Amino acid sequence: MQRYKIIFAFMKRGLILSIIVNMICLPLAGIYIVRKIQFYNSLAPNSTTVSNENVFWKIRNSEFKTLQIDSNSIVFVGDSNTQNFEISEAFSNINIKNRGIILDGTTSLLGRINYIANNRPKKIFIQIGINDLLSGVPSQVVVDDINRMIKQIKNISPKTTIFIQSVFPTNWNKYKDKTPVLRDIIDLNNKLQTLSSKSGCTYIDLFHLLIKEKGLNPQYDCGDNLHLNGQGYLVWRNSIEKFI
């Protein structure tokens, strides 16, 4: 009987200790998660502060200025979807240059498109806008910025062929008002198609190849309903192969 009392006493102490540890750790875990969410939300670019203050943007932009582009180059510019695309390897073509930067928006891309165009590349593929829309930037502002990009490229390098790629579908909400961003994506893509036609660019519709219901098709989703997995990048590659 005495042995059982001793065992029960140890179990009781263990239970109390477990409760105390959970009371301490759970709030700390909650604070950690909240801080992480706040950190990543703080990195989201918008039309004014954009991602120029983002260390990732500065590193990539600085590196790109040292790398060579010439008249045989096919340059891809955009945000994380472009940055994550191993385009040169996908096409086994060393002339393809990836100039995507994570969290990039149209304003910051405007700030670096000139030094790309200055090298008179053969082609430029643009895929940008989701970070702006998620930050609450109106679709027309995004279109106006892309229109300025087109004009800058044509003014500097009139022989460069320009391709405008649609923004991908996602079920994400905007950061500020928590409303679904999908409607804005559809509106932006429609405007980009019209802009491409008026400006003599080629519009590439990736949106309808990747959507299912109200978001990114799970078959092509890396897991966050925003970025592509390997199969998604194969769809992208196959859809632009004829333009390369």
C-alpha cells in the first residue's frame, strides 16, 4: 500500500509540473507565432514603401547589377514566383536570365527595369502584381505601372519583344481589409490583356491554366495556395515554350 502511495505522489507531482510547464510555454509559443506573422506581414510591399527597404530586394538587386545581359538574353522579371522558377535549366538555355525578386511590386520593378533594358535584351517576360494587390493597391495602379515599364523598355530598347504574363490565382485575402483578392486578380488580368493588345505586347494567360474553383489548383500548389510546386512550373514552362 505504501508503494502505491509513493507512486501516486510522484504522478501527482508530475501532473502539476506538466500543467506549470504548459502554462509557461503556451503563451510563449503564441507570442512567437504572432511575432512571426507580424514579421512576414511587415515585408509585404505596397505602392509607397514597396520592397526597397527589404534586405532580400537589396541583395538581389545589387547582384543583378553585376551580372551580364546582352542582345541574346531572354529576361524574366517579377516577384517570388519568377525568382523560384529555374527557367534557364527548364529550357536548357543559358541565354535565359532570371531577374525575379521575392516580395517585389510594380513600383520597385519600375526602379530597376531601366538597367535591364539598357542592355538591349532580345525578350523580356513580365509577371508582377500579386504583392501589390494583396497590399491593397488598386488594379488600375498596377496596370499604369506596367504600362510605364513597357514605355521605358520600348524607349530604351525598341527591338526588345515584351511578354506580359497574367497574375496567378490564389484564395488569399488582402492584408488590410481581409477581403478575397481573387476578384482583383481577375480584374487586373483583364486589364493587362487589354494593355498588351494596345501596346503591341504578347499577353500570356497562365491564370486559367492554374485555377480551380476559387484558388490555385491543388495539383500545382506548393502548399500555401500562392506559390507553384514542380508540376505548376511545368505548366508555366509548357505554356511559354513557343515564345522562347
